[in-house]
Amino acid sequence: MSTDLEKIDYSLPQIGKTKWIGLMLTVFFLGIFIYFPITYKMKSILKESLSKIPGCPISYKEIGTEFFFPKLIITDLIVPMSCFNQYGDPITLKKTNLNFRGLSFSPFGPHFMLETSVLKNNISAYLTAGFGSFAINIRENRLDLKNLLKPVEKVKLTGSVLVDALIKVSNGEISDLKVNLISKDLGFPAQSIQGFKLYNLKLNNLLLKAQNNGKSLAIENFIVGDANSPIRSSFKGNIKMNTKNVLMSQVDLKGEAFFSKEFIEKYAFIKILMAKFNKKDDFYQIELKGPLSSPSTETSR
């Protein structure tokens, strides 16, 4: 028996240095979640971060926790219509899950995978909440435009859009913003916009690529329509953002627009309205300047 005991190997298993570090970090974070008052701390960080979104005071009913798979569960997250410069009933997210993914250093704070549903659209994003700042990273979310734009009564759209976006807010100001929107089935259903009646329009393509450039939002590409669309347009330029009132942001865009023969026949006054603009290969050359809510149009040279 003693001989058998002498043969037992009591040495630690051969585990690489990287695995040991990973194991130690796992134990460390588990210790935090077990012994640290995480609910109170996360409530404090999230409340401070969300309350500093310009013109968008988001609130919630309560935050619960799950420790087995570290998670925060926010019930009745309320987004007021002022976030969209609109009036009306707020958007209420019945349940929002924040699955803990560790710590981030830009901004410094807990890092989560956010999962929720907004106006019948499932949303997933990475959320980092820090003291006085937060960041949201949305990757390849496909959203239904008809349901998503229900709160915005002025315009109706059909189709879906693929969204990639990065938004960073620090001390109540947007410090970083990147947006990439793509659609292949964009459409305008029959509707009236400011007394202008539109029949059903199938525009198909939409591409928007934009990122912040200091105090401005650089529009790298804004393309609507394709070769088969009744309307085609392409614009580039800058929007000087007004974080207190987005609709008062100042637009400075240059581009061109094309109207099909069938569209002009349907709306003869379009030809009269566009007469002041120079044309190049059947495309009207246009500049948009002024507030986002009602920019003025000039011919581009």
C-alpha cells in the first residue's frame, strides 16, 4: 500500500500561463458578482449615464440581477418621444436584458450585451456604461421600417434596413458617432406629406454612411434609389449637429437628383420646381443648406 501511495503524483497539472491568467480573472469577476453590491452599483452607473443623453431623459421601473450567468434585467425602460423631437406617448421596453461581458476601458466601466424588443423589432447591441459616459455598438441589426417609424407620424416607409452604428456619449455630448444603413427594399406607401400626395413609390436601394467630424456629422454617402427607381439621388457633405434640438442642426450637402419620365408625367409640377437647377446627364445638381427641419435648396455649380 505504501508503495502505491508513493507513486501518486501530487504536482499541479500543466496549464499554460494564458489559461492560468484566464482562470484567475474568471474567479476574480465571479467574486465581484458574489460579494460586491452589483445591483446598487449598476443602477447608479446606468441611471447617471442614461440621464445625460441630450434631450432624452430615459427612465426605468427596476433592475433585477441573475448571478449564474451575470445579467441585469431592466423592466419598463421608458424612452420619451422628446428623444425623436416628437410629442406623444413614450416607447416602453417591457424587458431589456444586459448580459455581463466583462470590463471595458473606453469608456471605463462594465460591458454588456443588450437584448430587447422595440416596436416589434428585436434589437441586440453592445453597451458600455461608465461614470458620465456610455457607448452603444450595434452590429448588423435588421429592422422593419414600417414598425420602427410608427411614432414618427410625418413619414411612412416600408422595407427593412440593416444597421451598424457606434454611439459614444460623454458628459451629455456625443463624442463619437458612426452610422451605416443599407436597404434593398425601401419604399414609400401612398401618403400625404405636407399636403403633397404621393402614390406608392418603390425606391429599392438606400445607403447612408456617416461619422462625426468634430462638431459636425460627415455624410460620406447618402444614396437613394437605383436604375429602376422613379427617384434617384446622391448627396455628400456635413451636418453641424445641434444636440439640444436635432431638427435645428445645420445642413451643408451637395448632390444630385433624377426623376423618371413616368414620375414627371404623374407630377408635372416637379419639372417647374426643378427648373432653377442646373442639369448634368439628366441629374439636377442641388445644394441643401440651413436647418435640418427645412433646408433651403440652391443649384450646385
